[in-house]
Amino acid sequence: MIKLEYFTEDDFDLLLQWINNEEVLQNWTGSMFSFPLTREKLEWYIEDANDPDSSDVFIYKAVDTESKKTVGHISLGSISEKNRSARISRVLVGSTCERGKGYCTAMIQEVLRTGFEKMRLHRIALGVYATNHSAIRCYERCGFVKEGISRDVLKYENEFWSLVEMSILEEEWQQIYHRQAA
């Protein structure tokens, strides 16, 4: 089981270990950061995050409740109270030895629960690079629907990456997870 806790400066070193090459960085954040990732860049990243009274982004570390180890990172941002919507971004199961164990699915399910139950959102979206087939399968298992493709949005080395846009609506989430509308 996964528990989401706010990502803080105390978590920087572990994330910096995970983001150890440019391809991992690009997959995690697109063009938001350049390689190498640094503590200074992460300080900017969390600067206005995680304040329940004023933030439009919440940045989390994912903690395995059994082992108590931090196993991943995820954020829920672009929060619009008016439209009751948000966007998941920067999803990462950290250590390569932790991948394939269901952590990504658990992280997505927990951030969906947070968004739909606690924040009372109506729509949660995300974008994933088209080459990231395992992430796309994970998001579909969690109930996300493909909405379209933004073609060639990021140039990495000598190739362009396209972005698959996906979303899940409140009623779809309730149906999948048998939740009652609050």
C-alpha cells in the first residue's frame, strides 16, 4: 500500500539519485528542467507547493506503508477550483529495482483518491510520452481514457516525442472504485 506525503527538501537527495541521466529526467519532467537536476532547481520546484490554503500544486513522495521506504514521486497540479480539475505530472517510480511491483498503479490510485475525495475534483488529466507503454497501460488500468495525441512536442537527442493526453472523470472513478458521491 502507498501513502502520499508532501515532498520536501529532506527528499531531494533521493530524487537526485533516481534522476541520474538525461533520459530519465526528460521522461519525468519533459522540458521543465535541464540535466543535471540540482538542489537549487528542486528548491524552485517546491517553492509555492503544498500549502492547502494557497497552492495550486501538491508535490508528493510515495511511501510504501509496509517497508516505510520512499518508492516514488508524483504531483497533482494545475488545480482549478472553478473547473474542479487538476493534472497529474512528474510520476516516477524511483529505483529501477522497484519497478514492476505495482507501485505506479498504487500511486495513481492514491492521488486519484486525494483528488476526487479530498479536493472534490471532477476531472483529472495527465500527459504521458507515447513511447512509455508501461505507464500508458498503468493509467488505463486506473481508469484513464486516451483523449488524443500532441505530436512531436519534445525533442530529445535526434528524435521527437509525442504526448498522449489522458483523463478520468469523477463518475468514472466512482464507478471503478465503487465510491459513493459525497
